[in-house]
Amino acid sequence: MLFVNLEQIIKNIIIQKAKPIGFDEFMDLALYHPVQGYYRAGRQKFGEQGDFITAPETSDLFGFCLARQCMQVLDGKNDILEFGAGSGVLATQILPELARLGQLPKTYYILELSAELQQRQKRTINTMPPKLGNTVVWLNTLPQDFSGIVIANEVLDAMPAKRLIKQFTHFSELGVGCQNDQLVWQVFNQVYTNDKILPNNVSEGWITETNPRAAAWIDALSTVIKQGLVLLIDYGMNKDEYFHPQRGRGTLRCYYQHQASDDPFVHIGKQDITTSVNFSDIAQQAKNSGFEIGGYATQAMFLIALGIDEYLTQTDKNKHIDWAQQIKQLVLPNAMGESFKVLALTKNMAVKLRGFAEQDLSHKL
Ligand SMILES: C[S@@+](CC[C@H](N)C(=O)[O-])C[C@H]1O[C@@H](n2cnc3c(N)ncnc32)[C@H](O)[C@@H]1O
């Protein structure tokens, strides 16, 4: 059978429809096409050999701090559910630290859409002692009902987003068309209407993103969570920053072998595509769906509140140098400290979360 590459598959879809597709549909195919999508095919994605490095790939201390936050909520009867677990490394940080703190979850679920990543995660989990490894269970769909802690690190930014462009007094969708056998940006003819508040103080041609799929995901989560905490950690900002008149090109970023670009039409299926999270939008959706806001802080202040620096006093000299370096990467403003935020959503839970003891910017959402 003739092999058709992903770029051609996408062009064929557009040609068959005889109209542009939404950027969300393009992003969905580029990242999640069952065979050739970036997150489905077997390329090394995470770490130095891959295209980008996430916080758990940067340092075990990230997972240790999350474990400390989990400990406050775990009661011996509830579970942890991690979405989009990448290489699986976060579970190998959280579980041993929780074991050390004497508070393991009943089950550590991983909901992973990619079969290839599930296999990779199983290999990583198998490096832990069986007592810990055996608590991990993989899911392909949301559980029927859930009590405990949901963790999603850099998952929202990987959800397919729509792009919008300001035209005269309204916004239209900026979709993907095919001209002269090239993928090109193409504006939809109709006005983009939904109930989201979009800025009206921006000039013509100003571009932004909106993520109805992330909103739907929050809503679906809310229907299954009976009691517990959701920790969303991602690259993003509140609505004032997101819709800043000077952010005129939106937040779309692509990563290929540690090079960032804003061109999603190259290396299709071989590069990561992300958009920043509008945390105000997510928080509003969460409240509409029945969650309460448990806190909102920069990654730096969240990790500091959980005592990331205390680990330095508990280790030997060799590890000390590495860990000091890694802490810088996780907390310094020009690294991941300020651009990454942590949003906590809670349901039926009256506890002041330790991670927000130093900073809670919920009022800015
Ligand atoms: C940038 S990676 C982050 C991986 C990992 N969490 C880390 O921090 O290293 C994004 C992950 O989100 C997953 N993802 C995206 N949408 C998802 C969804 N609706 N449900 C579960 N996982 C999803 C992708 O498959 C991918 O594994």
C-alpha cells in the first residue's frame, strides 16, 4: 500500500472538504493522528534527546514537592490520577516520596491516550520496587467516579486550540487551507461567535487562541470527581496578560529538537505544537462546572511554599550541586519559575492548600 505522509493526509482532508479546517482540527491531526501524530508515533519527545524538557524531566524535586501537596489531601482511601504522563517519570518521583512520607494513594492511575507512551511509561514504572509499581494502573477513559488528586502537567497546552483573528469589529477563525499544494493560514468567512469574552481594545489583525476542548475536558472532569483536588500546571497566564494588546501574534509555539518556532506547517507530526493556557478561562469554566478555586500561583512560589529548598539540606554534597542547579531551572523567573503557573481546583474539600501559602493570585484570574 502506498504510504501517505501526515502533511499529505491533512492536505487531502482540506481538499476533500473544499474549505479550510479549524486550527484545532489541524493540531489534533498533527499531534494525535492515530499512526503519525506527534504524540502517537515512536519519536523521542521528552528530555535532552527529544524536543523539549518538562519540569518532571528537569528534576525529581518537582515530583517530591507535588507529593508533599498530595500528602495533605490523601487519606489512605483515595487515589491519584495523572493525565498525559509523558515518559512516566513523575509517578517515579511522587510515589517513592509519598512512601517515604508514609501516605501512599490506594491506586495511582495514569490516563494516557498514546499506546506508544503507555509502553514507555510501563518501562519507567518497572524501575520502581514492585510495592510501588503495582499501585500504578493505566486507563484509556475517565473513571466513572473519582475521589483524590488529579494531576495534569503540561497537558492543557497540548490540547488542540482554535486560533482567532480580529477583523473590523469582530473575531473570525484563523483556519488552515491548502493553496498551490502548500498549507496556509486562511480566515473563515463567518464571524466567530461563542459566549467567551474576547477583548475589544485590540487592533485589526490581532491574533489569539481559544480552547473549547480544554473547557469541555474540565467539564467532563467535574462530572466524575466526587471529592478532591485537581492540579493544573502549565505554561500560561491570566486573561489580562493573555489578551494584552501587545500579544498580537497569539501564543502558538512549536518545538523541534529544542528549537522554538511559530510555524506549525513544518515538521508535521515530528514537532510539538502548543498554545499557552488562559487560566482565567479555565478557572471560569471550572466554576461553571462546580469546582472551587483552591489557589493560583507561579510554579516558583508553589514549589517554594512546598519547601523545595529544604531538600538541599537533606542530601550529600554531589547531589547538592545538581539539585541546586535544577532548583534554579524550576524557580528562576527567566527559566520556568514565572511563565509556568499552578491552578488548583477543589471539590467538596475545605482545606487551605499548602502550595499556596506563599502566594495566591486567584483574585487576578
Ligand atoms: C507536553 S506532554 C507532557 C507530558 C508529561 N505530563 C510531562 O510533564 O512530562 C503533553 C501530554 O498530554 C497528553 N494529553 C493531551 N491531551 C490529553 C487528554 N485529553 N487526555 C490525556 N492526555 C492528554 C499528551 O498525550 C501528552 O502525553
